[in-house]
Amino acid sequence: MRTNVSETIFFIDRESGLGLQAQLRETVVSAVLAGRVQPGAHLPSTRKLADYLHISRITITLAYQELVSQGYVEAANRSSYRIASNPPGKGLENDRPSSGSSPVDWAGKMKMGFAVVRQVSKPLDWRRYPYPFLYGQMDPSLFDLNAWRDCARRALAREDFILMASDFAAADDVRLVNYICSRTLPRRGIHANPDEVLITVGAQNALWIVTRLILDKGSRAVCENPCHPDISASLLLSGARVTTVDVDGEGLPPDDLPEDTDAVFVTPSHHSPTGATMPIDRRTRLLQAAAEKDFVIVEDDYEFEISYLAPPSPALKAFDSTGRVLYIGSFSKSLFPGLRLGYLVAPASFIREARALRSLMLRHPPGHLQRTSAYFLALGHYDAVLHRMRTEYHKRHVLMAEALRREGLTIAGSSAFGGTSFWMEGPEGLDADRLVHELRQDGVLVESGSPFFPESDRPCRYFRMGYSSIPRANIVEGVSRVRACIDRLAGG
């Protein structure tokens, strides 16, 4: 007896962003792998399914033909298709017999908890909010997607694919490393050889590797206050004794460092989150203190590319003549945050150990992603994107600064060379966490400053407003809504 697959298993979601053919193929593949349809069962005719879904017959025909080439479907005759007699995945058993034992108590099994990480809240559906003052998100209209696609295709050329498909072991893409050494680092005043560079999955991966290598229980680490929550959490989880040092308008004061220090973690060119820049004389004193007290410095150098008010100052590592500075950089802010590609620059002996540690964690960042990025950088697309970003962000910066001043809001800090955010100070008694919650009801997204103060449990009146993701036309109204919400909370 002939078995038919009902057309009712098919469903088209026109809002998903996935092509119609892809949705049809996914329906069949999922049904086959889940065992909901049996080998030999006939699929609905192209005409019948087209009438049911209100789409073109050719779309269904092309989807069926692709399923044939994949082995999930076979042609019964010229215009009839059925589930293959031996489709991929057949014989895979998904059901497991019950052992009858109690579930594992994973809370008791896990030896370390990570609840100390105070995440900066970034809702995944932030694009549906009309006033997203979120830091670190991108405006896709400024990115050259066609150029990125072209570079991705280049990275899939036969010669590149053979290299990319191989196991790099613990190595990195040579082209990407060479570009970083020849173009990216010299812009920061840094000169490094390829054996002094390690590619990482973003700056946070580099930071984690560094903390594992230089800190352990009993080590003495210093970080800034306020401080990016990922840095403070990484230090705390290392087991080190952590001291926070308050920053001022010129960043971390070297004279305030404790006597017993093993490592100092700083963001000197662009303090996170205030945007303060450490002047040259203070950097010199910090390096002198490192030599005298025999500690190392970990420099997180982010967002220096977004410079439109003034040229960015050289990196702290540019003044390092003894190799005491471990330098962390990233392409996530200048390209797009989902890229998650960063790099660590350190003496070759340190990079060898860092590479060995990274290989135990993730081997190496995906080869195709590295090669695509290398082409994007080398072919000049990266600099063209940065030029568009600088031009547009400059306009947003001026517009937003004026709107903030007009509304009487206090700017506690912003980068002297540009950047993409303002560090804001609310009135005494403001709870920034509550402000964030209330503003969401008004379609406005800002970021509470509380995660940046790891040692404080009191309500925080500081918050951050970014402008990389909000349209210029929405800035003034968004700022007005922030002012109105602060006034409501103060009145309440």
C-alpha cells in the first residue's frame, strides 16, 4: 500500500529570513531524521504543495531536486518524489533506555560557579526598540556586506579551502597575522614579529588566556575602578587577590598602586567605561613602576580605530622597551561584534605558552573566518568601512552631545579622540538598574553602570549611552525620553 507524506507537515514562515527552498528542505530533513516519515513515503506533488502553500511550483521542484542530490529523497518517476529508501541518518537511535536512577545533582558536581560575572544587559531583540543607545552594537548600513561576501568567496577558492579545511594544529592564518604585524600594530606604535602574535576569539578570550598564565591563588592583581565586568570577573575567578584603584580624568593613577603587585590590568588609551585617556607622562610613570616593583601590565586597547575628534594616542605598549606589557586588541568593535576575532601581542616565549593553552581550549579560531578577515583587511575594505564609521559617528557624537547638554544631562566621560559612547552621571539617588527597566517601556535602551563597579552593592547612578546602533534621526527624541524618565524617577 502506497504511503503518502501529508502536505500539512509543511509550513512557510515569511518573517524568518530563511529562503522558501531552504524552509522546504529543512522540513523534510527534520522529518526524516526524527523518524516522522518513513522510507518510500511519497511527497506531495509539486502542484498540490504549491497550491497548499501559495508559492511557485518551481520553488518546490528545486527544493525536491536538492533533497535528491543530498540523498534524502529519490525520484519515483519524472514528476513524483518519495523519501529515499536509505536516507542519511537512518539507523541513528535517538531514544535511550531509562536507567531508572535519579537525575544527576549537577549543582553538587560543579566545582566552580560563574555567577560573579555581572553582565551588561543587551537584549537580543534590541533592533525592535526605536531608541537603542547600546554600546558595541553595529549599524549594518555602514558595513560593506557585498565586500565581505566577496572575501568569503575568495576564502573558499580551492587553494584557500584546502588550507582552511586542514587542521591548523595550534597555528593561525599566516596572512591575518602578517597583516596585523605590518599594518594594524604599527598604527599603534607597536612593532612585533609573527611569533609574538596569537589570534584569539575576541579580546575576552585573550584576557582569559593571560589571566590563566600569570595569575593563580594568592597572586596580587590590580584593575581600574570602574572596570569592565569581564576583566574584574576574570581576575576574581583566577583566585588572585584583586585591588581596585579609582580612575580620574586621566585614567589609572600609577602613584595609587599598592606596593605588592603582580599584574595591573588597564585600558589606558580609552578607559572602559569613562573614555579617559592616560597622558604620556602617566604612562611613563606606570612603566617605571612596573620595572621597579616587578609587575606586568595587561593593556586592553579597544576602539582606537574610531577616531574622528583627534588622532588616538599611541598604545602603552609602544613605550614598552622591556616586554612587560601584554597587549590585547580586537576587530569586533571596528568590524562587527559577532566576528569575535582578537589578538594577543607578547614576547615570543609567552605566546608559545599562550598558544599551548589556547589549543587545549579551542585549538584555533575558525580558519575560514580568519582568511575572510585577512582578505577584507588586505584589500582595503576595512579602511573604507572605518572611514564611513568615523564620518557618521562624528555626526552622531556632535548631535548627541548637544542633545544631552540641552536636556541638562551630565556627561561624566567620553573619549577625547571619538569613540561611540557617553558615560553619564545621573542625579544623586538614581538607581541606574531601575532606569534601564523603566526606559525599556518607553522604547529606549541604555546600559546600567552597576556592572562596572564590582565592589559596590549600592544603587549606581551612572549609565552608558552608545550611539553606534541608533539612527541619527532618533537621537534627540531618545535623549528627551531619558531626561523625562529620570525626572519621573526623581519625582517618585
